[in-house]
Amino acid sequence: MHVSTHHAASAATDSQGIAWRDFFRIALRVLAVGLLASGVVTWIAANWDGLGKFERIAGVQGLLAVTVVIALVLAWRARCRPALASGVAGVPAFAGALFLASVVIGGLLALLGQTYQTGADPWTLFAWWAVLMLPWLWAARSWFVIVLWLVVLNTAVVLLLGERSLIRLPDGHSLASDAWTLVVVNAVLLALAECLRARFNDPYRVVPRLLVLATLVALFGTLAAYIEYIMRDRLNQDLLLQAVFVAVIVAAGFHVYRKLRPDAFILSQLAVFTVLYAGSFVLLVSWLFAESIELSVVLAFIVGLVGLLGCVSWLRQIHRSQPGAGDAETMPVSHAVAPGGATGSVDIRANDRTEPTRHWPLLFLFSFGFLFLLGVALILLLDIELTVAGALCIVVGLVGYFVLGERRRVVGATLVLAGSLLLAFEVSEHAYFGLPFPLPALGLAVGFMLLYHLYRAPWYQFLCAIVALLLVADVWLQYSSGFDTFESRVGWYSFLNEPAPVYMALATLILMALPRAWAVRYKTLAWALLCLPLGACFVYMYGESYGVVQDQAGGQAMLTLALEKWRLPARFPLYYLSNMVFALLPVVVAWLSASRRQVPWRDRVVVLLVLLGLGAVWGDLPGVQIGLLLCVLGYELRYRSMLAVGIVSIIIFLAQFYYQLSFLLLDKAHFLMGQGVVLLVIALIWHWAGSKGAVTVEGTVASAGTHMSSSAPSFSLRNESVSPKGAGVSGREGYPMRKNTVVMAAILLGLVAVLALANVDVVRKEAIIRDGTRFVVALRPVDPRSLMQGDYMTLNFVTPGADQADVFSDYSHHYVELSPDAQGVFQFTRTLPALTAPEQPGNVVVRYRRRINGGILFVTDAYFFQEGRGEHFAHARYGEFRVSRDGTALLVGLLDEKQNRL
């Protein structure tokens, strides 16, 4: 019996080591793919002229072909190995390769638009991108690829709505018509996703939740119409009709996700929307009727409060009727290693289910924020001092907290929090009430931490902790660097290098070192300690992206500058120390996690070296390190929300990094792709080197499975959801291997379609450049940056010889005739309803488009060039075009004032 128990414990430890290794192998591959995808997009946007246009197009097509071949190999291997077919978290191995290939499709289309100057961010680019992804979307049947497709499709619709309206309201075009279009699109997609839910892998229901969020955001956008009517000072009966439609849609959502597809997270989304929409609607409509902003704010506050209480009561009834419903905040785990080293659950959730509001923090966070803003607006309108209002709220709240029953204590606690926030606003404006500077701020910080212990609801504790930490950071920065606010980019940079590392180290200490009871109590504080540096990093990167002048970092490469920050002696010792904290924290957490699971040294050394290398190369841009720390902590604590926030934060950081103007796009592309290639090579070597050992260990664990409790399976990221309908998978559930040949055919079909479309488009445009009629038009350039295609000049045509308003007055025409003047510059003479022959020899007829705002899009609105050459092309005065016989024209170059090619 003793031997059997010892064998089971040893097998449990081995299983934990395998799960640890699998997680970091998968994470390494995903991060490598993400960095490669970001690098490819950035390289295309750099518009590097070191290669000719055909070499660049062929290179991207070759990368696409290689990626698809990898997907085919993985799909073929999945036919023989069901473990590969099941995938990880609903993502089969070949689906990851198809995801990267789908990103390359967008890059290829962007490169074609960039090369042949077809315009900046045209909706057709994203529309074709979505269409060409369809075969791979069907082949992968994974939420990972579906989410990318949804983002691309919605982007195409949004850009299309910038040119034409798809749904017309009785009063004509408005922002509301665009919002209703997005509502219809996402609602239809949501219905399809729910109907086909058994045919694709989505164990965490990412797709329907994302579509519900998109639909609700679009529904809230319909309120833009009300703002329009307020500006016009009139009310239209269609507004009430729209509100009825919104109510019907939301009621249907409540019914579906309460009765047919129970989902607590979506119900909380619907509840948040109900409170915000109802309050905002009453605020705007009552303003129109009563013409009293004070009364409107009071009515909106009452409606929002009643809506919040009603949603809470309804959700509480659901909680009581289905005590097991709702989403677990932690990932399934058993036989994990506790902080003390003993076997047991590492779930740090509070098991107290007497307070169901714990499960809906979003509802309270957004609702409290909305009601608080209304309350502040009313206080300011009534000209009441914030200190007086805050003190009154605190007194009334304390009385209510101790007098009202336990179930109504939330009212008193919320009033105390609101009053404390009003006092915090006064302190933030440097109203120190005659006391020395730090005392009011530090006193309020202590008060917020007392409130943290007063009412133990996650949303309440999170707000208290955030405000307390901001007050402490404000005092810290004023004493250390002299910055008294976070309004400047320099202030946020000082925060990242001084309080932020301390906050992150303290959060790691709370989650990893404290006993379980203390960790449960201060878990929300740890969340706040981690979220503040993360938010500061995004704010700083946003200011760095759009608030500084572009430079080339003195000609030094990014990697060189990053490594120079570690050179001793350090110029700024405190910043050097903060960089060390950012770089080492993920390493420390991974080391502790591996030690508790007795992971083999080979595996843990690989992970630690990778984390240390990433921390070193990213230098003082800690977005990646913070995201990695959240991911590692989320895995170690089995806290799914933290893992998701870490992944999303890395994605957002890489997106912001694209617009970071301190380095050239080409330099950033090499930096990102170099890391992606290195990580991918390490992942492959690690996989091949450990494959034989993994088989042996997994066999040992399997043989010992009979000695372990069947009710406590070891944690694994492998997909354990119900297999898609019709799947004929032997072994693990996952991808329908019965149709593996059809899947591979779909992958090949997608590749052939992309290459065929791209090359036909190249041939057609090259024919226009070669055989088209040349003409020159005066232009006016401006210099912004495109979404995916890099730097460009926006182009507006100039018409000195004709009145543009008269020439383009007929909205039914789509062609324009141009005639040359004495200098050879073509002028717009008349518009035509259809393609016809020019009136005079030498004239040309060109197709144009009219934007929804009445503007004219003539051929293209942009000219792309390599980053850093904006000053050179700023001398452009004319555009050189080529037009074919069917009226299709291309911009082939820019000319200076003497009509010489730039």
C-alpha cells in the first residue's frame, strides 16, 4: 500500500512536470508566431527599397507557401497522432500555422496596395483578406483563427461605412446607421456561431463572447444619433423606435443566455449594457424634453441605480437556482503543488459563495463608474464643494453600512467609497486643507486600504486598491523626481521606473509567498499592483507613439541600444535597477513554479534562459515583460483571467510598438522577426530533444493512473471539450480526422486562391503601367501613417481651372474627363454617367468614387514611400498617372514643380 501511494505521488509529480513543460512549449511557439507576424507586417510597412517590387512580392508569396506547407505537414501528422488533432485549448497544431499564414495574406495584400498605390487602408483590402481566409477558416475550425477573421471582417465593414452607408435611416445617413450595420453584421455572426458551435473548437466560448461584446458596443453607438438630435434641438419619433429595437435585442440576449445557452459572463455583459444604455438614454431624452440638465442627471442617476439593483437581484436569483453556474476564475487543476511544497490545490479563490456579486465584478465596476460620474456632474452643476459632498457621503455611508442589513451593506459601502473618491479628487488638485503636502494623500491612501477590508467584494477592493496606490505613487514621484501628476509622458516614464517595479515585486510576493489565507485576502490588491504598471506602460507607449518627433536613434540598431542599457557603470542606477526587476520577475516566478513541480533541469533552464533573454532585449519598454509575468503567474495560480490579460497585453503592446516613432519600421521589423526566428528554433530543438523522454515519462504516468483518484485529473492545456459534430476521432477528442484529406485539400485550395488572385492582380496592374495613357494632375500631399502599409502622403487633387463643386455636382456620375492645359497638366472638365469616348483627342476618362461625406476619391488617396523619406517627397507638386481603356488608373509616381520624377 505504501509503495502504491508513493508510486501515485511520484506519477502526480511527473504529470505536473509534463503539464509545465507543455505549457511553456506552447507559449514559446505562440510568442514566436506572434513576433514573426508582427515583424512581417512591420517589414511590409517599411516599404524597403533594397529589393525590387517583384522580389518583395515573390518573397512574401514564398513565405506564405512555406507557412502553408508547414500547416499541411502538421495536418498530415495529426491524422496519425490524435494528440496533435485535439489541439491545445481548442487550437490544433496546424491551426497555429494557418493563423500565421492568414496574417501573411493581409501582408501580401497590403504589399500589393503599397506597390501599386491603390490607397491607404481601403476596405477592399480587408474584404478580400476575409474572403481568402474562408478555406482556412473551415479547415482549422478553431477559435484562434476565427477571432482573427472576425477582426478582419469588422475592420472591412467599418472602412466600408466610411465610403457608403449600407443601412439608411429615414433621416438619412448618421452614425446610428453605421452602428446598426455593425449590430446586424455581428448579430448574424453570433447566431451562426451558436448554431455551428459543435463544428468548431472553442472550449472557452471566446467567439460568442467576443461577438456579444461587439454587438453591444455597436448598440451603444446608436446613441450617437441622440447626440445629433440634441445638437439640432429636436426629437424624432424614430429615436424611441430605435430604443424599442435595442430593448428587444437585449431581452432576447437575456433569454438565450439564461435559458438556451447558459453563460454567466455574457449575462454580466448584458447587465452592464442595460445599466449604461438605460441611464444614458434617459439622460439625453430628458434633456430634450425638460431642457434642464440638472433634472436630466437626477433622472439618469435614478434609472441607472434602479437598473443596477434590478440586475443584481436577478443575477442573484440565477445564482441561487444554479449554484454551480458561472465561470470559474481559475483553470481546472488538481494535484498541483501548493506554495509550501505539499500536494494540493493552488486555487486562491475564496470559496465563500454567500456573496454572489463576487462573480460579476464587471457589472459593478462599470455601473459604479457611470453612477459616480453622474453624481459628480450633479455636484458640479449644483455648485457644491467636493469636500462637503464627500464628507456627507462618507457619514451617510457609514451610518447605512452599520444600520442596514447585511444584504444592503453594499449601499453604505459604496457611498463611503464615492465620498472618499471625491476627497481624493480634491487632493489630486493640490487642496491639502492647510496640512503639509504628503499627509492628506497618505491619509487617504490608508483610508482606502481600510475600505479594502471593510467590504470584501472584488470590484470594491480593486477600486480601493487602485486609488490608494495612485495616491502613494503621486507622493513618491513628487518627492523623488518632482513630477506632481501623471499628465505628462515623462511622469508616466518616471512611474514605470520607480514605483512600478516595487508594485510588481510586491504583487508577486503576495501571490507566490504568502500563505493561502493571506493570498486569498490580498489577491485583489495584487491585481491592482499589476494593473497599474500595465496601464502606465500603455499610456507611456501611446505618448511615445504620437507625441514625439521621429528619429533614427542616432543610427544605432534597436538591439544595440537595448543591450547598452545593461552596461556598467549605469548612467541612471535607479532605472538600471528597475529594468532588472522587470526582466527577472518572470524568471523568478518560472523558477519557483518549476521547483515546486520538480521539472527536469533541462526544461527549466531552457525556459529561464528564454525569459531572461526577452527581458534583456526589450530594455526599458517593459510591456512584454509585464505580459509575460501575468502569463506565468496566471499559469502558476491557475487563474485564467490573469493569463488572458497577459496575452492580450502583449498583443496590444506589439500593436502600439508598430506606431512607436523612435525607431524605423525596418529596424523594428528586423528586431521582431529576429526574436521570432530565434524563439521558433529554440522551440523546435526543445521539442525534438525531449520527444523521446516525454514518451517514456508519459508512459510511466499512464501506468500509474490506476493508483490516482479518477476524480482528480492532472492539469493539462489539451482540449477536453466535446468534439465537433461528426468527428471520427479515435483517442482524444478534437478535430474531425475522418475528413483529413478534405482538410488538406481546403488548405491547398486557400493557397492556390491567394496566389492566383495576387498574381492576376499584378499582371493586370503591370499592363496598365506598360500600356496605359499617361497624364499628370496637380496634387497636395500630407504625411500620416497607414494601418498596415506604412508611411504615405495623403493626396488631394487641385483644380485651378475649374470649380470642383460644379464639376462633381452630379452624384449619379462615376467617370470624369480631363483635358491638358498648356503646361501638360490635366484639368477636370466634366463628369460622365458611364464610360464614353473623350470629347477631344488627348483627353482621358477616369473612373472615380464618391465618399459618404461627399468627398471625391480620384484613383487613390495616398502615395506610399519608404519610412524616413517624407521630406524628399514633400516637394511633390504633381502626380503621374496611367489609365487603361476601361477608365482604371494607377498613380505611378510623384513629380516636382518642374515635372521631374522624384
